[in-house]
Amino acid sequence: FSSFCCYLAISIMMCPCCFTIPSIIIKLLTTASALTYGQRFLTKNSNKWVRRISFGITLIISLILVGIGLFLLVLSNNDDLRSRGFANFCAMQNLKDGGPMNEVRCAILNEANISGKVLEFGPGPGTNFKCFVNNNNSTTSIQEYVGVEPNTYFKEEMMREKEKRGLTFPLDFAPFKGEDYVDVTSGSFDAVVMTHVLCSVDSVESVLANAERALKPGGKMVIMEHVAAPDGTKLKMFQDVVGPIFNIIGNGCKVLDMKSIIESYLGNRFDVQLHEFEAPIPAFPLLFARPHVKGVATKK
């Protein structure tokens, strides 16, 4: 087994052109191999039962690490599988109407008084649609909605969610990355919504530039994102460990100092009101994503 781990890890390192190999996978495989060899070295002078028990425990841990590594290897090299799996996961999560995180999500959208022509980057399965319905179950004053979503597996779920919520505004599904949505008419939207999307784009600044161009003067940019914990904290160390794994599973999700990036880019062209908070999400498996920022940036 240990020889297999070594062979696989060395093969990967010697043939980087064969696959796209994220460094986290190499670390997992080499750790599994090191555990196996280390166990033999540390217990070579122990009695038979200690060696057997130690070997069994080490083997289980090593197999888990190898399994995770191979799973991530497949996902990282299969865009279609990764996109489909992520869409299915988000769709299942979207079935939950209640919960404190949805309350936070809807509160910021309701406070911004979203109306008119709305552009949303990364709407997923229509996660925010539940927030577009007033307390009396009548739809909001959204007149037109455009969802910019590169993962086409979300389209059917989004349409289903729109029908479920009784939303009647016209919906245009734009299958582009946020960075590539450049054909929008300048100053044509009243609001731009970005919730849990900027973490996974290739260039936050490019998406913000497209959002800025799309907005009318006085238009609102509604933002909610998870962010990096303060440097030197245990949570930041944990983010550094699990971040590369969620980058693969979460379709490109990264842990960034999002508040600084947004404020730096928008500068004095917007009235930016962003607030940090700890999101009420389960510690497992999303402890790393609890630090959040939310708010509204109004175009001057």
C-alpha cells in the first residue's frame, strides 16, 4: 500500500502534463505514504499487538486520505462532473426555506429594496428568489431579471424555483462567467445582486467592473460574501488548510479578504456600506466560511 502511495505521488509529480494536479492532492498522497512508513519505524520495537493495532489505525487513516485525494483528482480534472455535483448540492440546500442564514440573506435584500431591472451574478438555483417575495406573498416590484450563471446545470432549477415562488417578472438566463458578461448596456440596471459568488470568480475586480458599468447612477450593488479570518488566528490557519479542498469541491471557491478588495476597487465612486459579521452556519463542514461581510454599495 505504501509503495502504491509513493508510486502514485511520484508519478503525479513527474508527469504534471498528464493532469492538472492541485498541490493539496500531492500533500494528501504524500502524507498517507509518510504515515504508513512512519508507523513501521516508530513501532518496530513494540510488541506484536501494538504493531498490529497501530498499523490498522494508520492504514484506515491513510486509505481515507488517499480516497479524498483521488476524489479531488477526479473532480479537478472533470469540469462537467464538478459543475453538476456543485449544482446538485446547491439545489438541495435551496430546498430549506427557513433557517438563520436565509433570514440574513433576505434581510439585506429587503433593506436594499430591490426593484426595477435587476442583474444577479451567480444566482445558482435561484437561492435569492425566496427573498423576492413580500410578506403578503405578492411579488416585489422587480420588472426584469437577468441571471449571469456559467453553470448551465442551474438553469432548470432556477426556472423551477421562480415558478414555485410565484414570481412573474421576465427572466433571462445568461450562461456566462461574470468576467465575460461585457455586452450589457451601460447604466441599464437598477440593482446588481452578488451573494456568495465573488469567492469563486477568476477576477473579483473584473466582475465588479461589469457590475459598475451595468448600474445606473443611484443604483445599488447588494453584496454578501464569506471572507478570510484575521491573520494569525486559529480560524485563518484552518481556512488555509481546508481552503484548497473547497476550491475544488466548491467550483473555484477561494478564501479572500473580500471587504478590502471591494472597498479598494469601488473607491469613492460608490457609497460603500459593508459590515463584517459571523454567519449563522453549521460548524461542520463550513466552519471556515463563518466570517462574512454584507452590505450595499450605492453608485454615485
